[in-house]
Amino acid sequence: MILSDSFSRVSNPYETPQLVSDYLFFHYAAFHEAAGDLPIPESAWGFAQRVVNELLDPTSPSSSALDIGCAVGASSFELARTIPRVLGIDYSEAFIEASETLKNNSFLAGDVPWEGRKTQSFVARIPADIDRQRVHFETGNAIDLRRDLGNFDVVLAANLLCRLPAPIAFLERLPDLVAPGGQLLMATPFSWLEQYTPPFLWLGGQQDGPASADVLQEKLSSHFRLEHEINLPFLIREHSRKFQYGISLGTRWRRL
Ligand SMILES: C[S@@+](CC[C@H](N)C(=O)[O-])C[C@H]1O[C@@H](n2cnc3c(N)ncnc32)[C@H](O)[C@@H]1O
């Protein structure tokens, strides 16, 4: 499967063992493991769980969910708390392998940078009250998903949009993926970077053009109604005293 001439699995940063460990930490480390005694905001930790719990409408009955760009799977497992059939898809084989290990064993150890060459060991664990057998994982490309995927009551795309080589191709597939009356949960910081997306394919982000949030609304509005909009902060730890703080725009859309 080919993403584009300039972006392939060989150059994909999400395939490296360090990124697997970093994402395991981002998705599963407890706040005290990440913060130690530093004054960092606890409300920005646990993004992979919050993106589900703050966007999902729990009053809508849902029997199936798709987590596209699932990385190492924490949002997929979180969806499985209330949804009996969850599929997590990611382009990275290394991330899907880690997700499968978590499904089978419930834990996976990793090492993340502490300072210089010193590292911190930790163990990612799936909470015992989540039925891991509800979740399945597979590799796939968000802009070229297999045609026989069917549709889902809930589709989650967390911090995926601005990592795609052609975000519009993904948006155009969404009406097929979300069942009528179903929910599309989207989170994105609109961090457009040439490294991932050629600038002419950014959805917004041009000096004299519209804001990305407005472009998103325009592209989705013929098939979806915007129902809920929130700010979703997240913290990615680089080392024990350095964190990347981002704020994704979180939205829930109802399929018309
Ligand atoms: C910024 S991470 C977000 C991961 C996770 N959803 C989260 O919120 O923590 C982007 C994820 O999208 C995946 N990804 C990038 N391009 C993709 C594509 N074309 N198809 C599917 N997944 C892709 C990456 O491997 C990575 O796991």
C-alpha cells in the first residue's frame, strides 16, 4: 500500500521503537509517573481516554466503533467500556503490534527518556474492567481504507487529520463510515506541517484563507450536523522536564 511518493512506511516516524514507547507512555502512564513532583496540569493528562469520554454521547445506543489512527490503542479500549465491537486501525505496523500485545497480555513495558541517556521504565496496562476481547486491531490507511469495512455507530479520529498526506480524501470517506444517526468524534490541533501534508492540501492554515475549523465545518456539513465542540488539551512528555502542550479542537458530529 503506498501513501504518496514522499511518505511511505520506510520514512514513517510512527514505526520507530522509541515512538512506540513514547505513545505507550502518552496513552497509558499514570499522571504521577509523567509528572513526578513537577507542577504540570493534571487536566491535560489522559488525552486518549478524555477524547472518548468528553466527546461520546453515551445516551445514543452504539454497537460498533472505529478508532482510526488508533496508535497504541488506548482510545479503542476506552470505547470498549460501552461499545461491544471496536476496531482500531493505524498505518503503523509497530503501533498495531503493540496494541495486539496489550489486547493479548493486558500489559506492555516501555522505556521513555528521563534526561540525557537516562531512561524511565514503565508498564502500560489495560484496566481490568475493560473487556479486551471487544477490540480488534488492523493496519490500514485512513485515506485508502478497505472498501468492505462497512459502517459504524461511532467513528473516532483523534489527532489524525493533520498527519494525513491528503486529509480531504479521509473526510470524503466519512459519510460511508458513519452509520445514519451515528457519531463522528474528531479531535485536531490543526498542526499543519509540510512533513506530513503538502501545503496545498491543508484544510485552512493559509495566510489569507479561512480558519481550519471553518473549512472542516464546510467540508462536513452536507452529511453531518455539529453537535458538540470543546477544547481538549494534551501533554506529550519529551523528557522528565520537557513537555509539549497542545489543545485540540474536539467536535462531535451527527450523521444525517
Ligand atoms: C498524532 S498520532 C494520534 C494517535 C491517537 N489517535 C491519539 O490521539 O493519541 C497520529 C496517528 O495516526 C497514524 N497515522 C498517520 N497516518 C495515517 C494514515 N494514513 N492512516 C492511518 N493512520 C495514520 C499514526 O501512525 C499515529 O498513530
